[in-house]
Amino acid sequence: MAQTDTALTSWDKKSTTVVANLNPIQKPFVSVGVLSAIILFISIVVFTNWTQGLLFIIGLALGITLLHARFGFTSAFRRLMSVGNVQGLQAHMVMLAVATTLFAIILSTGFSFTGTPPAGYVSPVGVSVIFGSFLFGIGMQLGGGCASGTLYNVGGGTSSMVLTLLGFIAGAVIGAYHFTFWMEDTPSLPPISIAESTGLGYFGGWIVQMILFGLIYYVTVQIAKKKNPPMMKPLPTTSGWKKIIRGSWPLFAAAIILALLNALTLAVRGTPWGITSAFALWGGKALMAFGIDVSQWGYFSGEQGAALGQSVLADSTSVMNFGIILGAFISAAAAGTFKPKKIKPGVAAASIIGGVMMGYGARLAFGCNIGAYFGGIASFSLHGWVWMVMAMLGTFLALFIRPLFGLKNPKSTDSIC
């Protein structure tokens, strides 16, 4: 995005956005994106139902929000582990606090817009989660984005993320193939809910998690005071109502919107927002088309196996993913930033390797930064907290690997990061 020197001069060094001259709207791309979204929405409703159509719209909203704020999980972890910049993690804590509050209400009351009983993402804690999330942490730093980052950057025109997505799908399929081994032959504790497994209930669990979010936020403030890290590069925005369509959004505003949309997803389809199960499904369908019967794999049993024989439009995670990509594409075109570029060999290699690692790790860890970290913690699952810690450790290791592929890490001497 173009930013003028004047805009950066007027930046207050704290905000994540700054008023600047924006690129012209790419009207042809906007038209194509909107028309595609309308056609896909109609197709989803006609061939499935209105609930799927609503989930597609939620996906569009997620893509728009992620793109407008460049809301990152990968970059937040990398900035924290490399230079001590805490802005991204602080936004995560706000997002998780809002989501946890809404999830507690929905899960404790059984509230639903569609009659589907809500259930959070509460998964076992074992070797698979520890190893999978650690592997994911490395992969997202090599691939240039997490699960949500991969989708919205593909829609936003980042060429290398197409390779990351292909690697992601391949890794998810390999993880699905090995799924039975990791579930049956490695040690694991049962699913542990801070609300239900402890007897605290959702109110007690809510208090515990609010304390944890507050403590983490306090620690991040102390880290920032001690390290005085470079601040995040501000994103260009505009003023007035145009900011909704064209300008970048403040990081904390996006955090709250994402929490609201995740809670809405829970109340509509009965489970929180997820991304990577669709990648395994897409890869599985591709192999089936080539005559490889993946239905015999342990992962593709039950609902996952049934999805293999249905239209991809019947899979709620898939339609939400399509919405994220299209929402990001429309937003990027409206901002005039959809400009795919050539991919350097090192970046290409890192993208593919990182994507495979994320896809494999997500299957082992019962999800990615969205399903396991965001959805897991908001659902009061202990595995979500384990995922966070292990992905952070994976990120730290990846800081030493990234330069091998020509990827740069933030430095304490940088003016912005």
C-alpha cells in the first residue's frame, strides 16, 4: 500500500493505521468479486440450504475483516519472539476475552439461531497436540501465514500464498493418512474443559480465563516497557464512512469483530469457526478423483467420510473458506492493492514446505490458529492453551530457519516492524 512521507510524519507511533493517500479502486476486480460472491451464494442456497448461505456471508465478513486489518497470528508471534513487539498478542487477548464471554453465554444456555445445539472445540491433550502445534508454529513462519492468513492473502493477491495453500492441502492429506497412528498409538489425556471438566462451570471458567488474559496482557505491557520494540508499520486508511470499504481498520477493532463473527458461527452451525478440515476434505476428494480410496482411512470416518460423497458446498467449513478468499479479494480490489508479484525461489520453497508442515500439524493438533488456538481457548479447552505455547516455541525455532530461505526477521534496530 502506498503511504506518503507526510502520513508517516503525522503517525502517532502507536496507532495501527494512519490517514494516507490510497490507491485507486480496481473497479473491474471489484465487479468480478461481487458478481462471483452473488453467484456462489445463490448456488449454495439452491444446492444446500439457507444456513450454508449465511455461513458463506459470515466467511465474506471474516475475509473483509482480516484483510482490512491485516490481522495476523503468524506476524504477531514472530514480532513478539524476535523483537518483543506485543501489539499483535495484545489484540489476540482482547479477541479471546470477547469470544470467551460470548461462547460462555452460548454454550451454557444452548443458544442457537438454527436449532443446532452448540458445542465448543474441546479436544484431547497429548503428544499429537504438542508435536502438531509445534510443527504448525514452524510452518506458519516459513509459509508466510497461518490458516486464516493463507486464505485472506490468497484472496488479497499474495502470489506465494497460493503455493502455501497447495502445501497446506497436501500436508492435511498426509496428516489424515497418519491420523489413526497419532490418535491410537501416542499418549494422550482426555479432552479437558476448564469450565466443564473442573466443576467450575462456565461462569467459573470464564473468571479463570479472564484472569489469564489479564495476566498475559499485563506481561506484554512489561515486555514492551523493557524492550521498547519497534512498533508495527501503520496501515494506510482514510476518514469517514469510506474507511469501512477502503481504509484499513484498527487492529483492536478487528479483534472484536472477529470474536463476534466466531460467536455468530457457533450460534449458527453449532461449532466455532474452523478452516483446515476443509483442506483435508479438498485433498481427499482430489485423491478420490484419481482412484485412491481415502474413505478407508481412519480420519475419514463418520462425518468426514460422509462429506467425501457430497458436494463441497455442503461442507460448512469449505463455504466459509470460499467466503474468506472472496471477501479478501473484494476488499483488496476496493483498496487498489490486488497486485500479484513474481515469487522468489527461496520464498517458493519456504511456502511449500511451510504449508505442508501446517497442514500436517493442524490435523495432529485438532486444528490450526483458528480451530485450536482461537476456537479452542474460547471453548475453554486446555488443548487451545497448549497449542498457543507450542506454536510460540515453534515460532522461536523458525526464526533461525527463515534466513536459510532468504526470509527476514524483525530487528530491534528497525524503526517499524
